[in-house]
Amino acid sequence: MLIVVGAGLLLLPFATHQSIGVIDALFTATSAVTVTGLVVVDTGADFTLFGQTVIALLIQFGGLGLMTFAVVTLIAIGGKIGVFHQQVAATAFNQTKLATVTSTAKSVVLFALMVESLGMVLLFICWIDEMPIADALFHSFFYAISAFNNAGFALSSDSLSAYVGDPGTNLIITGLFITGGLGFVVWIDLYRQRRWHKLNLYSRVMIISTVIINVVVMLLFLLLEWNNSATLGALAESERWWAAWFHATTPRTAGFNTLDVAGYNDGTTILTILLMFVGAGSISTSSGIKLMTFVVLILSTYAFLRQREEIRIFNRSIPEHTVRKAFALTVISVSLIWIAFFLLSATHNLRFIDAIFEVVSAFGTVGLSRGITGELNPFGQFLIMFLMFFGRIGPLTLGYLLAKPKRNRVRYPSTEIPIG
Amino acid sequence: MLIVVGAGLLLLPFATHQSIGVIDALFTATSAVTVTGLVVVDTGADFTLFGQTVIALLIQFGGLGLMTFAVVTLIAIGGKIGVFHQQVAATAFNQTKLATVTSTAKSVVLFALMVESLGMVLLFICWIDEMPIADALFHSFFYAISAFNNAGFALSSDSLSAYVGDPGTNLIITGLFITGGLGFVVWIDLYRQRRWHKLNLYSRVMIISTVIINVVVMLLFLLLEWNNSATLGALAESERWWAAWFHATTPRTAGFNTLDVAGYNDGTTILTILLMFVGAGSISTSSGIKLMTFVVLILSTYAFLRQREEIRIFNRSIPEHTVRKAFALTVISVSLIWIAFFLLSATHNLRFIDAIFEVVSAFGTVGLSRGITGELNPFGQFLIMFLMFFGRIGPLTLGYLLAKPKRNRVRYPSTEIPIG
Ligand SMILES: [K+]
Ligand SMILES: [K+]
């Protein structure tokens, strides 16, 4: 619905400098609402200020998440919301207590607006010397929303490549999208508990695995790309570290780039595809199967190899049903990606690496591309639109539809964690 | 051990026309023992009759399976085998009754020799008009062993391309490798029960899914390749059907080819990669995660979507532990493939499509290649060797190591099926 309205607005004559096709408008709106960032029309050059503002608003509504959006709308329209709706929202939020829904929805919006405002101010300070005030203001507004929501939409066709070595831009943008990608649950937990040992299991696992994965991938990126003249090799040494940090963190849904992704070595490309598939936090502005699902897959396999029935982490066990949810979600996601990859390759004349990269990028609503988005025929565009749509709402919906409470006979105390 | 002995024999001066390197000999022996068929030395042109016979014997010993081989050896050497060894063999065979081990091992060998002899006679009749009797005899001997064991080793560098439209060769070769790939368990069950409704669950699922997958893939192959001048497009119409049948069945471990695999469309390539990953029957001459594992993944995900705790098939339920085994095996396999793909790509200058194809082909011990096997450096060769080795014995070993009996509270009667 939001996508159709968005596409309609983008088709208005004063949204673009030259008129665009219906499919292109639909694609752009889908990409914005699903916070993907794959584009067939140059956001900076072809859309007017009005069009760009529409895109930013689509990102904002899409990025707060369809579920958050639903909760907020219900509250805004209905005042008091019925028990059934509260139940839906509660499950979607993976929160078990009914009473916390309303306050949670408010917290989400408040938190998002606060972080975005802070990001906007900081970006404005960063960029005020480089461009006219009006431009700096709009750029800060656009990028703060795009970054916090992990949308990856940029106002230049080469994304943020101009700022490849700029510490301020690198820190603020990655700070915004990591904050958004970590997910509201973790931040609310952090805000309420403030002490490490009081945090719930999910928050602790998310924080630790996020730090580990970002650092490890950054080092791998440096190792793999250091002498690649198409990427790091062309930069000064200090710039390489910033670029490596940026490109280690951006694949898990953000989708901005400061280097040319098509210039990656194959090893880096393979690593990036995995990261795009995994994504970041549940109930966040990120997509993919989600980091926690990935962690559960690994822990479950490890437990199986150790002949343990329980999957243990931090002296807790993960319920069997949750593990099955993680596996089911992964099987469905991989199947979908493989079928889409097959269909895209069978109907287009694409390089293998470009096609798989594009498909996984769409599924993870990442938005990184090796440059083939514009070459897709209408069938391919609809396929990518479907992938973006499923990647954004599929895992969440599956997680909600399949959230069956079940008592487990476990020795360790059991704890619920969100999957998808 | 067998690999080292085999490599030693292949290094003997009268095994090859021109001397080959140690790594090449090791690679060839590994490829033969793991019944893969990836080659760095031309089997037909570079090896002497002695060398080719060594390869055939390595295939025969490797193909009967490391576990079968172990049972047979134990029986041959020890006469009566101890309970511990019987236990090992029993578990490896996924047979639950101790007493059946000895007779099972004998049946396996007898069955293999009978089928191979039959195949050899039929091939000999097919080929007697085309070549001298001695050649026809050796070719029949070599191909019967190579086909039944799903080894994919051929005496021509273009495999069986010369027989692309020959009904006899097509039927006999595919008949041999499908028979071997279906697995001894199914054949023994068929031999003992002879009636469909008396067959155990595993046999029925295997037969049905084998038929369905072969027919569906054949039709897809025809659809995708009909006008491709690099494959079917160059053939007469009747030949196209034979080639489609052959190439629909060969990826699930056999590895022979009558068309140039590098000429496939990308869609066909993607389909073939999936088939190579899946493989055929458990306890067979096939590798990969195995068809039954794949079926369990699908059934489990379907059951999860239907909110069912039990995974049902033919009025039976599959035990939870078996499902977890299937998922663990798949996670380990995919991780291994992805890591190998990463390492191969990072250390070689290969096309993406060639590298992933080669890695999955090695893991599934398929032996199809887009032609890069000869270009690998020693590291790449050892990587492929490791993959072939793990692909052949890994799933079986995991299946054995992790075969933990466990009582389930299920409403349907529970039945054991082999995974991996
Ligand atoms: K994105
Ligand atoms: K093979």
C-alpha cells in the first residue's frame, strides 16, 4: 500500500526532472519502503528535491518496520487498541508482556527520532564547510534517515565514495546504521538495565557477536583488498582503514559504499554475500535471516556435534522450537534465493557473480550492487522487488506466524529470543 | 591409506606414458578412491593399461564404500568379527540388527559384482562392432566399474560425448550409476520384500523421489538447453532427449558427460550445482548430503510452516534426532563449501561460476568440471582433495558418530531412516 502511494508520488511530474516509467517508480518505491537501496533511477541526479523528500519519507516509514508502523498507526488512529491487535503487535515485537506494547511503540519512535536528529546535526557540522547551507541541511536530513534506517539510498551515484577517508562521515554514518541495525530491543534493554549482567541473553549475544563479526571482517577485508588497485590499493594508508571499516559493516544491510563493489576480489565478494545473507538484528531496520538466527544455526550444529541435546549459551538453553524456527527460516530463505538466482540467470544474460550478488543483496535489503540493477528487464525488476519485499517482511512474518509457545523439558532455565 | 598406495602405484614408470608429479598422482588416486572423477591427468591418453587398471581397482575399492570396505576386510581377515567391530559396522550401515552385518556385507559385494558383470557384458555387446575385441573388453570392464561406482572416470577426455545419441550406451551407463547411486539398502529391501507396501519407508521415499527428481530435471534441462548451440541445439532431435536424460541424472554423483558442461546456460548450471550438492542414496556409491537428507529438510520446513510438531510421511513420523542430524549435516556441508569457495577464489584467478561449480562437484564427488581442474595450484589441488575426501566419508562419519538412539514421544509410530 505504502509502496503504491510512494510510486504514485514519485510519478508526479515535479518529482523528477524527466518523466520516469511506472515500473521504475514502483521499483524505487519498493526499494525505499523495504530500505534496500537498489536503484534503477539516479536518486541524486534524476529526482527533484520533492522526489528525494518522498524517498526519505518512504524510507522512514518503511524503516521503522512494518510492524512498528502498524503499532504506531493503530495507536494514532484508534487511541486505545483492542486486545487482539495488541496481541499481534506483542508477538511481532517478540515481547511477551501485553502491557509494554504501547510504551514500546512510543519508545521506538522517540528513540529513532532522537538518534536521527543527533545524526543529522553531526552530519551538518561535518558538511557545512563543503557545501551551501541549504544543501548541507538537506543532505544531513536525507543521509541521517537513510543511514539510521539502513536504507543505503544516496544522493550521489557513487554513494559516499567522496568521503572514503573522512573520519567524521565514516563514524557518523556507520554509527547510525549500526545503531539502527542492532535493533530497538537491544537499545531498550540497554536503556532499562544499564548493567551488562542484567541485560537479557539476546542483547548480550547481539552486542558480542556484532563486535566480533565487524572486527574480524574488517581485518579480513584489509588482508584481501590491501593491494587491490580497484579498491584499497588506490588509497592512502589511513584511508584504507576507514574504507575497510566501512565496507566490513555496510554489507549487513546498510548498503552504502565508499569503494566500488564491482572492484572487489572474488574472495571479498564471497564474504560479502554471506554477510548480506546474515544481516543484523531482529526487530531492527535490518533484513536478512538476522544475526541471531545465524548464531543459533552455529550453536545448534556445535551442540549436535558435541552430542548435547540442549543448545547452551551464557548458562541458558535455547528452546527447541526456536531452533526449528531458525532452521525453517534459513531453508526457506536459501530456497527462495536459489530459485530467484535460477530465474534471473535463465532470463537474463548476466555474469554469474553479478546475478548472485544482486539476488542476495535484494533478499537482505542491502542495496549493494555490482552494477546490473539498471540492466534488468521488467520480469527481473519484479523478481528483485519481490525479493526485497520478502526479505524485509518475510522473516518477521514467519517469526510471528510460527511463534508457538511450547513447554520444554530442559534442565537449564529456558529463555525466549527473537528469530527473524 | 588406499590413496597413498594408489598414488604409489600410479607413480610407477610403467603406469604412465610420461612421468607425472607426486601431487598429480595423489590427486588422481584421491579422485579415484573417493569416486569423484575430477582429473588433472588425461586418464585415457596419459595412463597405460596398467595405470588405468589401477584406477579401476581404486574406484572399485573406494566405491564399495569405506565402510563396506571395512566390513569386508574385517570379515576377510578376522573370520569372525568381534562385537565391537560388528557394532561399528552395523551403525555405519544404519542397520539395527547385529546379526545381519555379515550377510549384509556379503550381499553388498555379491550385488555389486553381479550388476557390474551384467553391465560389462551389455557394454561389450554394444561396443564390439566399433573397436577391436581387446579394446571393447577393457572399455567395458573400465566403464562398468566406473559407472556402477558413480566414479565418472572415462577413457576419453570428452567423457562419453561420442555416444551422446547412442541408446544402448546411454541406457546401460545411466542404469549402472542410478543402480549404484540408489544404494544397497534399497536394493536389499527390494530383493527381500518384493512388494511395494512391504518396503520400508526409506526405500519407498528414495524410489519415489529419485523418479520424480530425474523426470522433472530432465524436462527442465530440455526446456533450458533446447536451443543452446553449445549443448542440445547442436544435436538431432532424438539425440537431445538422450542427452537431456543423461545430463539430468549424471549430476547426482555420477559425473560422466555427453555434452560440454562449460556450455550450459547459467540457469542449467545453477540447477546442476544444486543437484551435485544433494547427491543420491545413503550407503551407496554416491556422495553429497544425500537425497534423503534433502527430503527431510523440505518435509521439516513444511511441517514447521503447518505448525506440526511431527514430520510425517506415509503415516510415519521422522524422529526429532534424525531431523537435527539432517540440519547439522547440511550446515556443516554448506559451511565447508562456502569456506572452500572463499579460499579457492582468494588464491586463484578463476571465474566465479567455475570456482563454485568445481567446489560443489568435489564435495559431491561428482567430477563434472567447467575445465579448471588442471589450472589449480598445489594449494587448490589439496583443497579439492580434502573436499572430495570429506564429501565421500564426512556425511557417513557424521551420521555414525552422531547416531544417538533416543526415545521420542510421538503419536505416529516412529521409524529410523538413514541420513548422510
Ligand atoms: K539497505
Ligand atoms: K563421480
